Amino acid sequence: MPNANEDNSSSLSQVQRRAVSELLRVSPVADDLARRFQEAGFSLALVGGSVRDALLGRLGNDLDFTTDARPEDVLKIVRPWADATWDVGIAFGTVGAQKEARVGDAVQRFQIEVTTYRSEAYDRTSRKPEVSYGDSIEEDLVRRDFTVNAMAVALPEKEFIDPYGGRDDLAARVLRTPGTPEESFSDDPLRMMRAARFAAQLDFEVAPEVVTAMREMAGRIEIVSAERVRDELNKLILSAHPRKGLTLLVDTGLADHVFPELPALRLERDEHHRHKDVYDHTLIVLEQAMALEQEGPDLTLRLAALLHDIGKPKTRRFEKDGRVSFHHHEVVGAKMTKKRMTALKYPNDLVKDVSRLVELHLRFHGYGTGEWTDSAVRRYVRDAGPLLDRLHKLTRSDCTTRNKRKAAALSRAYDGLEERIAQLQEQEELDAIRPDLDGNEIMEILGVRPGPVVGQAYKFLLELRLENGPMEHDAAVAALKEWWAEQS
């Protein structure tokens, strides 16, 4: 790549022109920092994902740099310059910083990481990388995961460094490793997960030799901590093309080690969706759920879509009429969801929400075959609680039939249910259902002290509210007294 400061953009490729434009945009920060490293006798280069994104024309304000300076020297250089610094990653050779700078007419905030040239390798029984520092940028780049992430731009000269053909692979939209994939994955097995993640994020293909190595070395992923696996899985699931990454995990056998419930679905046939197996149905449900997202990627919804049918393999039964049933698979699936997500160290609140959606995803299917009473609609809303909107989306996404008439009937039925819910919410403020009497009123009316009986009375009044809707105060008092008389 020619020097980006030279006025010869007419000879540059489209990719190079995009990179020059992006690099010039961040020059007020990058060049200023580079000059400070030069004055201290060190080199600095923009590296990795930052260079890749510059070539793709989408460089943001998160900038990654590499240097021959040791972490202690990096801190000495960066601390007086930055608005804030942090050294939580210093054991791995990384210093973080935040810097505000004027770019054009606006002041922008940049998040910066500066990492010392390094070479890291895994002990075959260890979950953590062993970090050692390198002496050259070429040595640093060869240890990176993929060639598209093994490019650098030396600063402030803006010399392009690409010893492993990353720019060509970027143009071809392919993921390769700088060295052999076997060496790369042996150094850090999590790179196999990253291959699937980048395929999903960038919509790139993975080179055949990389896929082969992933298949042969899949078992090595088990030495990686659950937290690191989970973080890569989240990035994959939240990407623009998660199906691509998930398919790669399943086809290479990686999923057998980190998410075995997913490949297990390939063995099942779904009685409601005979044109496809449960695995394919699940991926379609995920894509349809994504299409219903309104405020960006929703991890809770996407995980629920991915996990909603994982109880089917354990509940499969062959009926006398030749049909296959999966009775109570939603209950079994909710328990399996909790177990898998807990093993992957997901936060408790997220585990609870996703498990609840899996448990409730079939609740709607009784609607439309017979008119639901108002109390049934209230219970549906109460049981979903704050997950109601996601449950709406998951239930709609779960229709993958090719039978247009059946699909239209299901859609109409769900439209009808949502209208009923909206009407009841408007009438009764259904999203905050409470009994018509509170605990203090119950104790005063019944002449009792705090204790179990107050909770029993509260539950009775709540059930009465769900069945009959709001009651006048006098009617609620009369009903409570009648219930109390029956208890004695």
C-alpha cells in the first residue's frame, strides 16, 4: 500500500482508498500518539481489527495499536496524554486509554488499547495463555488469529504492513491463518470459535484447510474457560449472519463440545414441520426472530429461539398411528436451557428469562382452537410478565410451515390474541395486576396479624381478580369475608 500521505489516490484500489480515508479521519489521535512513542524511542502501529475495519471502510473509534515498548513504558507515555488510562490487561501486555480529540468540526471520544509485541501459546492442559513479548511486528502479526487481522499500519508514516496476504484474503472474503491452522489453534483453541464468529459477523467463507483443522482439533476447545467460549458464542449469536457461524460449529464438531444440544436436533423430525428437521427449523426460527427485532440485536430473544426446542430429543415418542410426539418438550427444554446456560456461566437473570421463554413458547397453541376466556388471556400475560413482548416475537417466529393457509391462520390467531391483550390492558392496566385489597386492608377486615393467612387471602383475591376482572371495593370486602367464613 503506498504511503497514505502521498497524493496518488488515483492509483489506489477502492479498498486502499477507503483505508486512506479512514486513517486520515483518525489521524488527529493516532498520529499524535505515534509521535509521542517516537520521541520516547519506540515504534507504534495501528493493528488487527482496526486495520481490517479501515480497509472495509467502517473503522470506528475503538483503536488497537501494537508497539515494541514494554507495558510499563507504554503507561509512562500514554498516561500524561490520555484523559483516562487503565491497566487491567497489563499482565497480557495491554494498556487501555480514553482520549477526546477534535475530528473535523466535532469532538470525538476514542477508546484505545496499546499492546506490546507478543507471542502467546497455550499449555495443552491450561485454560490461560502464557504471554511472552516479541521483538518485531512481524513476529507479533504471525501470532494473530487470521490473516485479515494480521495487518498493520506503521505510524505516523502510514506504511502498510501485510506479510501474510491479509488484504487479498479480505478482498476474497475468506478466513485463513497466518501460519498453519494447526499451529494457530494449538496456540489458542478459542480461535476455532473465532473462525465461526468472524464468518457470522463478516459473512466470510472459511478456508478449507482451516475447516479441516477445526474438525480435527475440536476437542481442544475443552481447555478454554467457559467464560471465553460464552463471550465468543454471544458475539456469533448477535451477528448479522448467526446461521452461518452456528452451521460451522455444528459441521466441524465444535458444537458437540460447547453446545451439544444444538447438533442433537439434527437427529429429530418435527411432527409440526415435516418438511424439515428440528435443527433446520430452529435456525429458521432464529432468523425469523431476528427479523422481528426493533431495537437492535436481542440476546435474550435469540437465545430463546435457538434453545426453544432442545427438549425434543429427550421427549420423542413414536405413536401407534405413526406420528412422532414431543409431549412436554417445553418443560424439559426449559430445564435443559437452565443447565446449559449455567454451564456457560451466563448471568442468572438471563438464564431465568431465556428458560422462561422456552417454557412458555407453546402456551399460545391452545388459542384459536377455541375462544380463550378473559381470565385465560390474563394468565397468559401474568405468566409472561416483562417477557411478554419477547414471547410474542418468539411465538410468531416459531411458525415455519410451508403451508400458506396454515401459516395465515396462525398469524390471524396471534393477531387476535394481541388485540385481546391490548384491549384488556387498556381496560384494566393488566401489566400491573394486583388484588382489589392490599395486605393492610386484609388484616384490618379479618382482624388478623401478619402471617400465612394474609398471604392465602391475598392469593384468593388475586385469583378472583384474574377470573372476574376489577371489583368494587365493597364487593371485594364481601368476597373476602365469605372466603374467611369458609376457612373456619
